[in-house]
Amino acid sequence: MKIAKLVLPDSAIEFLHSQGFEKLYPPQADSVKLGLMDGKNILVSAPTASGKTLIAMLAMLSHLSKNNSDNDDFNHNGIGKKVIYLSPLRALAAEKFTEFKKLEKIPLGKKIKVGISTGDFENLEKNLEKNNILILTNEKMDSIIRHGAEWIEDIGLVISDEVHLIGDESRGPTLEMILTQLKLLETKPQIVGLSATITNSEELADWLGCNLVKNDWRPVPLSEGVCDGGEVTMSDGKTFEVERSIRGTPIDLGVQSVKEGGQSLVFAETRTRSKSLATKAADAVSQVLEKKDLKNLEKTSKKILSENEHTELVKTLALLIKKGVAFHHAGLNQNCRDTIETEFRKGTIKLLSSTPTLAAGVNLPARRVVISNINRYNAKVGANRPISILEYKQLCGRAGRPQYDDYGESIIVGNGNTEDLIDYYINGEPEPIISKITDDKSLRTHVLSVVVTNPGIKKDEILEFFLQTLGGMQSRKPTIKFAIDISLRFLSSEYLIVKKGERYAATEFGKKTSMLYIDPLTATSFRDAVENISPDGKHTFGFLHLISKCDEFFPKFSLRNKDYEAASVLIENNSSELLESISEYDCSRSLLALNAWITESSELSLSDNLGIESGDMHRMAETANWLSYCLREISKHVERADLLDELDNLRKRIVYGIREELLDLVRVKGIGRVRARILYKNNIRNLDDLTKIPVNKLAEIDKIGSTIADNIKIELRRIRY
């Protein structure tokens, strides 16, 4: 089916042609035939890189061309029915925002406006409703529903990306809740679900009321195999040899593909191994690089060093990049990860060794994917366990780059078990998607949100709602009823909801908890802790301990043997600030890191002393900032006004990574932890000192300079007047 034949305005057809689209892929053509552009609900179950983004774009263009013309009846926001694009991850949302922002160039009646919102669940940004296309994370959409935004009724099209993640323990229940609520809207928006290839796609389509497009077509053919003892056996029976070396089989396979003109993505089970594999590959890959590649890689290496503290991790990464290889994991900060992803896409980095988290995030295809180990650490059981078939399919789906490769290869490194691996992983069916909505944490959280958004709801109505979820379809009614009863009892006993006759309503505390977007169990532990705090003295270390031990705090790192003494000393030195008596066994390495961060430990020091890398520290600061805000709001709710200033200061200290004495200085835009400390050492300790110093003297101070000095003075005037 040709793009030119689609029922779209000429301007939309011209735009699609300008983006290189001439003909539809089979899954795209099937979607159109089943009513994608006629407002029909569609679930697409297809492999990675089979063109699901264009399916989303066609649905958007068709919808907007019918609902955004000057002749339409417009809703109360003055724009036509809006499009919501749901993404499971911020990085993916940002990627899609860049792609869909291009649609603003197309004249379709009134000007199209594309927006994005991915953070801050407590507050709703102004003017979100002014966008025709809004890209949101699943959690942000859930928050918008909880806040009762009026414009939800104006949604005409919902596109849910990676909908198979409904089966994910942590994020699945939220996606399931919002899809249930959106499909039950009286306005009946069109729902388009985009999914990986899954076994029970018929069940998922039935639940969503969708026509199912199930298609295994890929733009680049994929062949899968197992390598054992230097011989690769492909699933079609073909075999070939790989030249063996002391580098080990995973890297021998990766290097072979690079020598043949391709790129390799090697999946490692741990961060340490991802770095180790990249290191082993470096010299072999560097020998096949062209001069222009070496020049570009030298620039990238310098960029990494100039923009980051010189931790061992960063120095190793910069050295490896020079040789055309890199590693990628969550310990690296966003800056480093973005640089690596950009260079791998450009083809200058030839071999990338990564933990499996990359497969669930941004799209980085390579000609050959090597799965170095089918085992992965499972925190629940505290041991290594084989990855699921669904996860394997996600990993091997990265093989083959459209426009670059004629084929893609995915090879598992085996160990005398080639036939078993081929039977189980390559020929196996992915596990069915099973709802996690009835798990204790997710059910108490979402039962509360249903009560908050439907005051006066009866128990039978709560049950009826949850029977409309995927979990409701997959479970027996008595099982769901029993689980809801337990949640209602907990929420009532902790005074998050009250029952009047047959009806339930949320208390003010229940409403606050739901709007803060935290687990009711965390909210009650915060409430109980702050109600019992002494009004005298400081409690900063106690607040950090309370935050770091709650379920939402992430990432959590346990103490190593060598950390117990430091933890014991830290507790002793800060005992007066504790909210409860604790020992080093109640501590985590994350608590030590948070305390080090707000006392201005450098990234280098955190890495050397605690084994906490920049990416980890950033995520800890981000979650601690959110949780300290929640703690402040709950303190305010229970009328502990005496705690609010300290919690406000703690939030700022977490954001900037500073001691209390620098709080005044960081109020000025352009002054962060490094400049604030330098100014303080130069006897500029507050805004008064900053105001008094002449701009030329300010410019002479290290890390300031004339441009920054001028900007600081301008910003100062804005703050003070």
C-alpha cells in the first residue's frame, strides 16, 4: 500500500514523503485495513523496528485532519479532540516528542501544537490542555486523572506504546489503570496499543476492545543462533566458525561482526561485566577503524572528560571510546549515556557492551546482538535466574539496522547446551502477559485513587471497576473481591478513607496521599514518624533515613563489609537528628551516599569511597527530592509547621548537593554547588556579599569570568527587586 493512496490531506502526504515514507510495511498496511484511520481501536503486536511509530503517526494525522479543521465544533479549550501518546519511560517520551514535533509543520486547519510532560506528579502544568498532541509517561497520565483534569473528556485518541509492559511488576499496574479508565470514558476515545510480539495478544485485544494486528514481519530479516566452543549453530541449521581468542566468545562474536563492516551490541548480565567486555574488545576493534573514525572518537573522548568528573568509570569510558568501543549502564550519568547513544547511532562506536536495561529503553539497533549470558541477577530470590523468553525476544529484537543492514543476527553464548537454548529461547513462545494489578501494593494504591476520584463510591462499584481491568479478566471474581476487601480494611484503619453507610470517601489525608503519588503505606509511615518528632533540634539525618528506607526510594544499595564502620560512625555523629534509634544494620549505602552528597562529596569521592557512580547519585537525588517534598506536604497536613523550613532546606540541599551554609548563594541562577563553594571560600557568603562585590572583582574569581559575573548581577537584581 502506497502512502499516496491514504485518505489524508495533501499536506500530510507531502510531509510523509519528505520524511522518506513511500510505501507501508505489512503491519502498517494491516492496521489501515482494520480501521486505524477510521477511528477503530487497534492493538498492534509486532517485532521491534516493524514501523509502529508510523502507525502512531498515521492515526494522529487522520484524527487531527478530521478534528482540527476551522469548521469543527471545538471543545472548551478552543482546540479539537486531543491526542495522548503514552510512553513507559522519560527517555522514550523525549525521543517521541522530537519525532512528533515535526508534525507542527503540517497545515491541518488550525496550527498543530505538540507538548510533553513527564515529571512532577503533584502539580499539573498550566496550559497542558492547549496541546493537540500530548506526550506523557504513564505515571503522568495517571496523576492527571487523579487530579480530575477537565480536559480528559476532550481526549479523542490514545496511543499506548510498549503496552506489553502491563505485565511488569513495578510499572504495569499504572498502565493497566489508565487504559481501563480511558476505555470507560463516556466519550469513547480511539485506543491504539503498540506492543512487542506477545503470546496472549488476542486476550489483550479483547480486553481493550481492539482489532488485532499480529504480524511477525521485520524490515531486516533476523536469524538467531547459539555459539558454543567456537561454532555458531543458527536456528535454520546453518553453522559457521568464529575465530577464538583469549578475549572470550562474546567479544570474539562482536569483533567478527565489526570486521565484516557491521556494529555489535553485546548484552552483559552485570555492570562490571559490561565494562570488562568492552575493555577486552578495545584493541581488536581499534585495529579496523578508519582515520576519520579515529578523529571523531578522539573528540568524543575529550568531550566525555571535559563534561564529567574524572572518576575511574569516566576515565575508562573515555579511553575505550578512543578505540571505537563503549559500555552502557545505569551507573553512567545521562550526559555520558546520551553521548554514547549518539555516537553508536552515527556508527563511530562499533561495539557497545550494555546491561539489558538498554533493550527496554532507547532504540539502538546493531547488525549483530550477542547475549553473553542468559542468566541475570534476580533481587527477589537473591540469585541468578535465566531471563524470560519475552526478555530474550526484546534483546534479539535489536539486531539489524534498517537502511544499513541486509540482515540481523542474534547469538546466545552457550555452554554445551545449544539444542536446549534453541528449543527454549529461539523456538519458544514468549510468556503470556499477566496482570499485576492485584498485588498488595498496587491494589491499595489504586483502590485509594478510585475512591478519591469517585467520592461516595460503593464497594460493589469498586469491585465492578476492577473487574474491567485485565486483572479482572484474568482472575476469578471472589479472588478480586477478597483482595479489594483487604485493601479497603487497610485504608480505613489508617484513616485514608472513611465509610458512611454503604459508601466510601477519601479523607483529606487520603486525598493528599493520592495526589502526592506515593504508596499509602509510605504515606502512613511518614505521617506516624513526623507526628512523634520532638519540636526541638534538627532532624536532617533522620529525614534522610526515613526517605531512604521507604519502598519508593531508588536505587537502593546495601552496605558492603567495609561500609559498616563508616555507617556506625555516621549514626553516632548524627544520633541527635534521628527520628528513631537505629544501628548500622538499619542503614543502606544509599543513605551514606545521600548524606555524603549533601555535605558536598564529589562524584569522584562517592565513586572511590562508596562505589556509587554519577548516574546512581543523580537518580537517588531525584527520588529523594520527590520524597522529601512528600514528607514536607504530609508534615504540613498534620500541622507540623515547625518542620517545614528544615524540610524545604533539605530539598534544596538534595537538589544542589550542598551544605546548609550555601543555601543563600544557590538561589542565584548560574550558581551551583561548585561556584557557591568557591564564592564562599572568597568570603562571599550570602546575597548581601554578592551584591556588594563589584562586577569586575567578581569576574576575577575562579570559575566565574566576566560573562557569568554579569549574569549573576542581573539575576541578583531580579531576585532582590
